[in-house]
Amino acid sequence: MKEAQIIKAYEAAKERYSQIGIDTDEALKKLQNISLSLHCWQTDDVTGFENPDGQLSGGIQATGNYPGKARNIEEVRKDIEKAKSLIPGSHRLSIHAIYGDFGGKKVDRNEIEPKHFQSWIDWAKANDMKLDFNSTSFSHPLSGDQSLSSRDKAVRDFWIEHTIRSRKIADEMGRQLNDKACHNLWIHDGSKDLTVDRYLYRSLLKDSLDKIFATKCPNVKDAVECKLFGTGLESFTVGSHEFYMGYAVKNGIMATLDMGHFHPTEETYDKISAMLLFTPEILLHVSRPVRWDSDHVVILNDSVQMLAQEIVWADALNKVNIGLDYFDASINRIGAYVIGSRATQKAFLQALLSPIKQLRDYESSGRFFQRLALLEESKSMPWAAVYDYFCLKNNAPAAEDYIATIEQYEKEVTSKR
């Protein structure tokens, strides 16, 4: 799109929104401050650099074999830089523990140190990004069906040590980058069939968590993430929503709400206001569940729109950390990055442009027809013109222009990979 065309459309949209009391310039200022935590594992299908030829395990899998998968740390970073250039705004990067810069050496997970991620910190500084971190319990000889909840104390101790070290790495990231790093703890622990000792496994997990969080990391925002089930572990999940919600509330840490980790009929947005009354902040993993699979590329669907609305309408932007979590290997991986990131931004922009004051007035006075009508009319307001202008102001391609850029990048990298 031409710059003059974008500006003209924005000015018309700005005037239209002013008629319902919305300042588009103010909305764009708020959108500029919303940083997404991009997920490094979209570049290489959750392979990492610890064991690049290993297979995924622990109840997760990536499907597809699209050409151009990143094969090493340089290619991962190059792909992230390309995606970053096509996503307007300033953003973060979330790294799993298996993505360390190990220099070709075997470093087991209970041996990882900040030095293995120093090059990531240096790269983040050079690229004006902040970092977040995740311990990695899957795809390891000691993963099994249980890690932090294993009956075997030696196995539990291994994963306790790994998670403590992961939090220390996140602490160093936060210290050097002068911005607290979110550390997300997700484990796959569960069982395929009927389980009778559920209380035992959850008691063991609680004990492991208590040991992990006994180590204080002042530059870390800690989070624990639930899941409904994993592939091959369908009948019982130790770290259920109720378990982690209780643990987070009791210990004053964050619960992570992944949009794909609940029953298909549950909507994540409805949990936001409930959780924020009892926990200081929330970590989100924005994803798109399709039937049993939780990790499809985010699109601008009702679930994402309602999630953004709930956060904005609850005035909770400063209490919610927004990360992406999906790994689609069936389409161009950079394209998947950009589609999901921009869809998430569009949802938040729509929420910021909604006439919330008028909607609240209708609701408080019992005028529910008017409330529903205004919600519906808001959907067809010219928000897309506002987003195109946001892209222009951030030197990112507007509308569908990024497609050609990614196609060209694909030609460059697939011939080499």
C-alpha cells in the first residue's frame, strides 16, 4: 500500500472513531506499549540445539515438514530478525532451555548456566529486545511420563536442579537487560490411562515446586502453566489448572493461561478477571486450539478478540504478560510467526478502539439491547485502517504487503537449508 493511501484512510478512520468518542492516536500509543513475547521454537519445530536429531516427547508434537526449517542458532536468529522486521512495535523473545549456545558440547539440563545463554543476551541487546525463559522437561532420557512428580527421587532431583538453573538464567537475563524476565514452568507429567495415586503425584509436584521457588531470583517473574492433557498422556495431568491456580494464589506467583490448554468449550478470556483478583499478574500463551491440538497459528478469531477485550476492559494491560505459543511446521514458519503476531495485535487494537465508556453506561443502566447493538456495530468500524497506519509508523509493511517479503525470504533461505 502507498503511504499517502494509508494516511488518507487513517484520517477518515480517525474522524469516524471521534464520532463515538474514541481517540485513535491515544489507542495507538497504548498499542505501541504492548510487547508480545515471541516464541523461538516456531523457527525449528521445538528442536533446539541440545540434541538436534532427537525426537519430541512428553505429550507434544510438531506436524508438517515445510522447507526452510532453521537448523542452528544462527538460522534461528536470522529468522527471528526477519519476523521482527514485519511485526510493528517492540517485542520480546521467549527462549526454551534447549536453545542454549552450547558450542557443540554435550551439556545436560542439570548443568546449564547463564554462560550458555550469554550470546542470546548480547543478541537481544543488539536487536533491542528483552528476553523471557522456559525450563524444558520434555524430550530427554529422564522425561518419562513424570518429571517433577516422578516417584523416583533421583529423577525429581534432576528436574528440580534443571528448573532452579533455568530460573537463574532468567534472572541473569533480567539483570543484564534491566527488565524482569518471565520464567515459565510447564511440565508434561501425567499418565495415559486410569490413575489411582493422583494425590501422591500432586504432593510430589508441590514438594518439588517448593524446593524450586525457595531459591530467590529478584529479576524473574515466575509462572506455572497448566494443561488439559498431552498426547499419550490423556487420562491424567498432574499440573492441572486447579493445581497451579491454587499454587500460584498461595505463593504469589503467576499462573500461565495457554489458550490451547483447556477444554474445547472453555474460553480463556473468562478466567482473566477471576485470576487477577488473587494473583499479581498473569502470563498468557496466545494460541489456537483445533479439536485436540492446541498449537495452531493464531488468527483473528472470536477467542483472541474476547481475550484482548477482557484485558483492556479490565484495565489490566500492566498486569498481563502476553506470549505466543504455537509451532506449525506445515506452512512457512516465518509467515506463521507474522500472521499470529499481527492477529494478536489487531485484537488488542480493536479492544482499545471499542467504546467501552458507552458500553458500561448501557450495562449499568440495564439497556442490554443497546449494549449488544453497539458491540456488533463496533466490529465493522474502520479499525484495519488504524492498524495499517500503526504499521506505517513502525516501518513495517501494511496490509498484505508482508506476504511478498516472506516469499522472497523463503527463496533465499530454502536454497541454502
